[in-house]
Amino acid sequence: MVQTSGTSSHQFGRRQSRDSWVEHIFVGDGANNQIITLARETGEVLSKFGQSGRMAGQFKYIHNLAIDSKGDIYTAEVGWGRRAQKFMPAN
């Protein structure tokens, strides 16, 4: 479980590279329908995105997440979401 701003969330998916140079951990927060980015070294919350809903960028029960070599994040949802989404890093 991840504690964020006094509310609890449930980790449905988490991805962390074994490579020591990777700086971030991505957590799929299924209870709050968002992706949380943590600093690998400190666990500090760096950013969050997403909200509950059916539109692009919204989630309903994030179940899995994956990251490719380009840093793109892929999510899969269960419940009435039942879809996959792709998010590309903003540079």
C-alpha cells in the first residue's frame, strides 16, 4: 500500500528496473485510478496522473502496467474498463 496525502491506495501494479541507473518506480494505484511516479532512491512521490473514468487518460481498476525501452507506459484495466492504454513521456 502507498500512502499519499493522507489517503490510502492499493497497489495493483508496480514496475521497477533492476538496472541501477533507473531513477523511477511506477505504481498503478487501482483504488484511486492513477499512476504514481516515485523516486527510486527515496520513495518520494514525484508525480501522479489519471483519474476515474472511461475516457483517454482515465482509469477503472488499473490491473497491470509495463514500460518499454523508450519509457512508454502501458496499462491494462479490469472491471468495466477492460482496455489497454499507452502513455508516452513528455520531453
